[in-house]
Amino acid sequence: MPLNRKRAGRVSSAGVVAVVLASAFTLAAAAGAQTKPDEIKQEAAGLVHTRPNPQEPVPQSVETIFLTNVAQQNDLNDIQTDLRNVLPESKIYGVASQNAITLEGTPENLEVAKKLVADLDRPKPLYRLTYTITDLDGGKRTGSQNFVVLALLGQRTIFKEGNRVPIVVGTVDNQPQNTEVQYQDVGLLIDATVEGSPDGLTLRNKVEQTSLAADKSATAAQDPAIHQTVLDETAALAPGKPLVLGSLDIPGTTQSQQVQVTAELVH
């Protein structure tokens, strides 16, 4: 009988652990904590530290990143939009006058922003566009000229060659000294924009040829008559391969001009 009383008064270690675990589960449920049972067991056994207060503010940092290859406002806007989509919790401001972006966010987000900017702010490919204009008379070649322009990907390039012709547009009180004059460009105009990627280029192109005519203007004898031909189109380009854009007929003659372009990557 004494032996039985001694066993009845002993509390096993397993029972103590069970009571501690039950108390831990009860406290967690009362506080509304969303904690996994394994984590509660570890906390009750003193194996993990107490979780930080989720209400504590995360430290924020401010940094300005300067862009080195931005040539126009759209480039800055595109990078700024990309950063805002990837890091919506950060504050991002573009400074167009400085080609810079200022960010406020966690140190981790600022590191991500730096990597994105490094990937996006790269030098744009530069292409050499060689225009060959061949003179034809009755279908026979009589000569040709080459014109070379450099074009950055996505940016407009304009080339002009010729003269500026004065045109009288009016006078004030019929006084010759008060004559108003405007100038008209006469000659060759090339307006080109290269878009796409090295694997698939697109050329938005306008070639305009103007020249003085022998006859006079019907509205004013002192004004010249100007002949004009325009080729305006968009075409796919393969680097290194010539492409015939079209032909320009010269009004009042049997002559025409064939326009060909070749694009070559410079860097």
C-alpha cells in the first residue's frame, strides 16, 4: 500500500510538457495568432525567439539614381513606369532636367531598383543608313548618289541638302520695304526613324525631292514654281541587306529616281 501511495503522488515529466503545450495553444488561440503548431511547440520549449512586432515600421532609405543613356523624355518615363510596377510599395520620382530618378523605400527595394536601372539604362544601338538615289531616264541609269546618315534606335533623324528659295507672301500698305518673305527649302530631304531590334528592324522613312521649275507661279510672277516628289512609307529592314524603297518620277520629264537604303549596325 505505501508503494501505491508513492506512485500516485508522482507527477511525470510528460504530464508537465502536456500542460505547458496546452497552455501555449490556449494563449495563441485567445490572441488570434496564426501560428503553426510546430512553432508553438518550439517556443514553449524555449527553442526560438519571440516574433517581432509586426507593427514596427520598416526602415526607409532615399537614393537618387542618375541615368547615363537617356536621350529623350520617353526613355525616362519608360524606366520610371517599370520601377513603379515592380516596386509599388516604394515612392519613385522622375527628374527630367537631371536625367535622374529618386526613390524612397527599404534598402532591399533600392537594391532591386539599382539592378533594374542597370538592365534598362543601356546605350541604344546606332545604325548607319546609306541611301542610294539612282537617276533613270527612260529606264536607263544615268547616274547615282549616296547619302549617309546615322540614326539611334527609336530616334528621328533628318537630313537636308539643297537651297532656300525666298517667296514673297505679302506686303504692308503696298510698300516694297514692308514686304514679307518666307523661305522654302528646295533639294533633298530624308526623314528616318529606325525602330525594333537587331533581329527585326523597321524603318519609318520619308524621302522628299523638290526642284525649281522653269515656269513661273500662276499667282505671282515673282514667285517660283516648285516641283515636288515625296516617298513616305514604313518598311522592314534586314541589317546589311539593301532594300529598294521605291521610285520618284520627276514631273514634266521622262526622268525618275530610284531610292534604295541599307542599314548597318555601328555599335
